[in-house]
Amino acid sequence: MDAVELTAWLWADDGQFGDIQVEVEVNGQIERGRPESNGRVNLMLPPDVVATIRFIKPGHLTKEVSIDTHHIHDGDFHGKQRHLKFAVVMQALKDVQGQSYAGPVGTISFDEGGGQLAVNHDHRLMRATKK
């Protein structure tokens, strides 16, 4: 019970999930994978880290979600498995030409002391920078 289980459900306008790449960055290490054929992504994140999960699909805006697993055992949650579930909608670039998200579209953490889930959304767009 010393990890956070995560399930992300992906949705894309073309209904295709095989071309989506999922990157999970923890402590500078990046692991890459693909969702299941139905768009489901299952991950286990260790405690006491901040992980960045990137959802990348050709022709769509890349989305990032930041997950801070500090304080998962605070409050009444000691010894309990934490399981997060959320949806990720991939937005086509044709709808937002020349723009990207200003940062992570979602930030998930656990409150210090109580361990309650804290979720923030930020869908602000900015002019994309060329790399």
C-alpha cells in the first residue's frame, strides 16, 4: 500500500489510441508506454515524489498532468491503497493552431496532515514556442 495507483481514461476525436504515447517522468527518469486499446492507462507511482505524466498524440496538443504523492498516508489514509481515476481528452491542433498549454492541465496532490485529494485544473493556452 506504499504507492498510488492511477487509472487515466483517454479520449481522442478519431477514436484511435495506438498512436498515443504516454511518458511518465519521476526523479528525472522517463518511462514511455502506450495506452490499452480502449484508451486506458494504468500506472503505479511511488510515495513522496512529484511525477509528470505527458499524453502525446500526433496532430493534438500534448497534455501534462502533475501528481505529487507526498502525504498519501496522512490523516486516516495510513495503510490504505490510494487510487486516482481521471479522464484525458486530447484536443486537435486544428482547433487551436499555434498554441500550447501554459503548463500542466491538471495538478493532483494530497493535503498535508489530512491526506485529502487536492485537484487543480488549468486549461490556459499560450502561443506555442518552436523548439
